[in-house]
Amino acid sequence: QRILRLAEMCRRLETEEEKVLPFYPSSLAEGEQQKARRVLEEIPNEPLARAMRDYVGLERFWQRFNKVKLEEKALERAQAALANRNQELRRLLQQYLAGTATNQKVPKDPQPL
């Protein structure tokens, strides 16, 4: 009950894209999608499957939850890649600055005797 109430509250915070396109594209082929629909339309015999019918309203929650987790992992990987790139750029900058400092120490004109 609490999750459903929170989901209703979060509905107001959804972006326009999420409101217009609430469903995520399926990776199943058309034949597989039809088979899945037929299975979902059947009346379940097992107690667990019957109990799952009570939680159909949570399907959208789990879709969003999984999407957020995937985005979180993608952002973590991107952050790690950017941190590595930053370290590499810092190393190259230090090498460059060390090279220019060395060139400034070497006199341009030899001292006349």
C-alpha cells in the first residue's frame, strides 16, 4: 500500500517523456511477445502465480526501479572513465609543464668568454 501511494505521489514528478511514453521498448521478438501475452492471460494454477496477480500494479514500479539501477551503474562507469581520463590528462599536463620549465632554465645565448 505504501509503495503504491508513493508511486502515485511520484507520478507528479515524472518528466513529459515518462508520461507520454511510460512503457519501455521490449527486447522480445513479435512472436515472443504474443506468447508472453497468452501466458499472462491464462488463469494461473499455482498459488504463487495467483498471488502475483495481486501485485500487477507494482510492475511499473519495478520497471522504473530497474531502469534507475541500470542508469546508476552506467553513471558509475562513466564517472570511473572520466576519472581515469582526468588522471591521464593531469599526467600529460605535468609532463608538459616539466618540459617547459626545463627549457626555460637552459640559456638561449651562450655566455661570451
